[in-house]
Amino acid sequence: MLQQILVSGALAVVVVSVAACGLFKAAPKPPPEPITVSASQSGASVALAAGQDLVVRLPSNPTTGYRWIYVEPKEAVLQVDGPSTFEASQSPGGAVGAGGTEIWKLAPLKPGQQQLRFEYRRPWEQGVAPAQTATYSVTVQ
């Protein structure tokens, strides 16, 4: 009888120990902080670690009809993470029609290199050169 109690107790200790090991796993490493680039850095090379996002901030004024268009490459290593957002500039008196910043977030798909291209244009105008372009050479590790 005493032997059964000892065996049962030892078995319980083993089960609790194994279960506790699963509870104390190291927390997953958080992804690296995103890298942010702007229009003034157009033409620059950007290196991203695996899982590191890229944020592109470009000056924009949607009230003029212009907006930044992401030109999707054939072999992408980055994907756009949702639609762009617009951050209005702080202008005195909250002027209507004031510009701001269009913000694009991109996430890595796979390791490799990609030429990232944005064109500032009116989407309905076909066959018209963009008013501005912003390009970045991106390498994902």
C-alpha cells in the first residue's frame, strides 16, 4: 500500500513538472521596430530584418486630387499592409485643403531585393507622367 502511494506521488510530481515546463517557455522575441523613410530619402537603400516592417511617409494633399500610388512589382518581397492613411498637417486655424502626409506600411513576404516605387498622380488621369516619384531599394534579410 505504501509503495502504491509513493509511486502515485512520484508520478504526480513528474506530471506537474512536465506541465510546468510548458508554462515557463521563453516569451517569443518581439519583431524589430519598423524602419521609417520619407520623400527626402528617395533613392536610398533600406535593409530590413526578417519580420521588420517598413513605413513610408510621403507629403500629400488629397484635396488636389493627387495621391501616392504604390507600383506593384512582378517579384515582390514586400506587401502593402492595408490601405494608406493620411495624417493632416497642423496648420493654424485648421485651414481647409491643407496638405499632410500619406503613410504606407509594408511587411516583408520573403528574403530578397525589391525596387519600391510610389508615384504621385491623379488616379483618373491615364497616360500622364506622375507629378513626383519616390523610390527605395529594399533588401529583406
